Amino acid sequence: AVGKQADVSVLEIKEGNWMVYDILGDGKKSDKAVIPIMAIKKGEVYEAGWGPRPWGWEPDSA
């Protein structure tokens, strides 16, 4: 709504050959990966940081 506060996610779509997995562990190849950059919630900025893997937030290479 106009004039209301919004929460925002900033994401990067990265091209490549990726392997992504669902909650059951089933894999699927993808040519795009969604990489978190930052979020803004209630005016507070949260940087995504390095990520859970040694190479950051990117999924496995296919």
C-alpha cells in the first residue's frame, strides 16, 4: 500500500550449469541459480554474508 513500510529481498539470478535439490534430495539441473544479496526488514538491512558453503551461496555445479 502507498506510504506503508515494505520488506524487500535483493536477489541475483546467476547463469550457469547448476544442480539443485528439493527437500527430498531429488536433484534437477538448472541453468539459473538464485543468490541472496541482502534483505531489508522493518528498515533494517541484513547482508546475506558469505553463505553456507566454502564457495558461498551458489548451488552445486552440474
